[in-house]
Amino acid sequence: KVVAVITFLRSVISYLFLALAPVTSRWWLIGAMEGLAEFVLEHSIVVSCLAVGSLVSLFFPKPVAYYVKNTLFLVQVVLVGLVGCFLGLFVYWGPNTRINDILAKAYVTVAQPLFGVRVVTSGKANLLKPEHSIIVCNHQSGLDTMAMCANWIPRTVVLGKKELFYVPLFGFYFYFGGHVFIDRKNRDKALDAMAECSRRITKDKLNVWVFPEGTRNLHNGFLPFKKGAFHLAIKAQIPITPMVVSEQNFLWPKKKVFDGGEMKVTVLEPIPTKGMTTADLPALMDRTYDVMWAEWKRLGGGDRSDKKSN
């Protein structure tokens, strides 16, 4: 228990260092805080989280460990939100700064040793081939954020449901980070948000991260893809970059199992949309679905929905 408390406090301090780094670098401590943040991140947090993760796995029965790890996951999300709110007091930072990049690195560096889940990526260079793109990824659980943060690239925003805004602290982080909220229950507002997102993509050369299934889907293949990401890609005339996360066989909520394991991620070749119109939308969706499904099967995934698009 003492080790866990000390680890938690060290993690909080480390996150604060990471939060201060990009702010103070604009003033007189140029680079100094970033260097300190990197050191604390690589040494203090990793060792501490390994200790906590090992203790949870070794000394708690599986159902208890499941709830403990889920609680730690929520605590980590709240900490990220806390840092985002802290930064928001000084500046609306958005995707054009390094802050999103630093927080993504901090998040995945903490999460991997804490939960015993290792993210292994192949094809990451495909993310950097286009100047910017719509990144589409299958969605199984909250742990997909680890795959996202492990493969985070600069000038990226996430397309998320409006309900995320009401998650304590994290919602404010999402806002201050310049990410995009979609009201799925109000078509007019959703279209307005997509139009604004398209404008920002063109103006600021942003990448947009989207989970095209629209919701989490664990141990059941893929759900039908929603049209939004593909409309966005065609309207902005930028490529679709498909990404596939392997089946999370270490996580079984119904059985209350949350073990460690390996999360394999494959970034596939970007699919160009130059010259496409809305008439090409179904073919683009089918092509994306098919290449992602083929990779999902290659990575050992199972079960397939009959319907590809919605």
C-alpha cells in the first residue's frame, strides 16, 4: 500500500512536470523543463508503474485485479484531464502546439507498464506518407487509446462523441486540445461540426483520428462503419489511413479478466481520395473495410459483421 501511494504521488508530480514543460518553454526556461520532464517520464514513472502493475497482478485475485486496473485507468484519464485543465488556464493550446504530443507520450508511457500491455506497431511510417490524412481505426475498448497514443503524430485531433465533454476533467482536456465533438443525436449539429472540421483540416493541415464503428465492440469483429470519416476525407480530398488493432484477448469484461498482453497494431497503406466525389463513398468505405478486415484476420481476429457500412 505504501508503494502504491508513493507511486501515485510520483506520477502526479511527473504529470505536472510534463504540463509545465511546454508552458515554461515559452518563457525563460527554454527547453529546461522539457528535459526534466523527459527524464522523470523515462525513469521515475516507468519504474513506479511497473511496481504497481506487478503488485496488482501478483497479489489480487483476477476479479479484484480487474476492478483495480479499471480504477487506475480512470485515475489516469482524470490526471490527463487535470493537466489539460491546468494548461487551459494559461492558453487555448490546441493541435498546433507540442502539448498534445507530450501528453500522448506521457499517457502511453504510464499505461503500458501499469497495465502490463505492450503496444507493438508495424507500418508506422505509413502515417507520415501523406501530408495529412483521416486515420481510421477499429474500436474495441478504452485501451485503444494506448494504440492511438503510441502512434500519435503531430498536428492530430480526435473526432469524438459529444458525451466525452461531460467526462470529469477529461472533457475540458478534449476541448482545450482542439479535438472535435460530434452530436450524434442531432444531425444538423453533427453536419456543422463536420463542416468546421473540414475547414480546419484544409487550413491547418491537420490529421483527424476517427473510430468509424462509432462505438466500442470487443470480441465481435467489426461493426458497420459510419459514413462520417469517409465524407470528411472526400470533402477535404485527403487520404484515408487505415489502422488495425489486434483482438484484445487479455481483456474480458464479462469474466472480469484484465490480464497483461501484447497489442499488435498495423498501419496500412493510405488510400487516396483525390478526385473522388460522394458517388465514390460506398466504394471507398468497402475498400477500407476490406483491407482492415484482411489485416484483422491476419492478426488472429475473428467474427465478422455481415453489413459493412451504415
